[in-house]
Amino acid sequence: MLTFVMLTRLSPGALRAPQSLEKLEQRVMERIRSECPQVTWVHNYAILGGCDYLDIFTAPDLTTALKVSTIVRTYGHAHTEVWTATDWQAYKALIRHLPAGEVVGTAEGI
């Protein structure tokens, strides 16, 4: 399974009251479970800044992640950004076997 990170920003008119957020979440999650049963939610965060939410989920492929993003955008009247993510330990194992690069500068310790 691949790991994906999704940032979501709701449109200003998407919700009329804060209490309607839970109903929206239920509708979106029901649709995702129906359309993408292989998706597993790892974590969900409400965040400050340019976006409202950060979600981490696993999916078998990019097509499934695109479906998740599209469902969130259409049901939530939202803007989403989705990135793939690799666990840091897996990344370090991957780069250990890469050939050494050419030394360009004199930065010590690199």
C-alpha cells in the first residue's frame, strides 16, 4: 500500500454552521468507503494556516488516491492537494544503495 498526504481547504460557503461539519464528514466518508473500500485512514488533523485539514491515508495505487481526492472536492466543495509519502526508514534504506554523487562544493560533513 502507498501512503498519501492530503491537504484540504473548504470553500468559504461550504458550511453554514460549524455543527454541519460532522454531517459533511459522515457523507464524505460513507462515499469513500463505498467507492474505495481498500483505503485506510491513518490520521486526520484540523490545522491552522492556508488549509483546514490534513489527512493521511493508505491506498493501493494513485488512481484510488485520485478518487478519494475527487470525492472530498465534490462533496465538500473543497480544494485538495495530495502527495505520496514514504516512511523515513524506508527512504533511508533506499538511498543506502545509491551510488555516491560527485562532490561539487567543499561543504564539510556532507
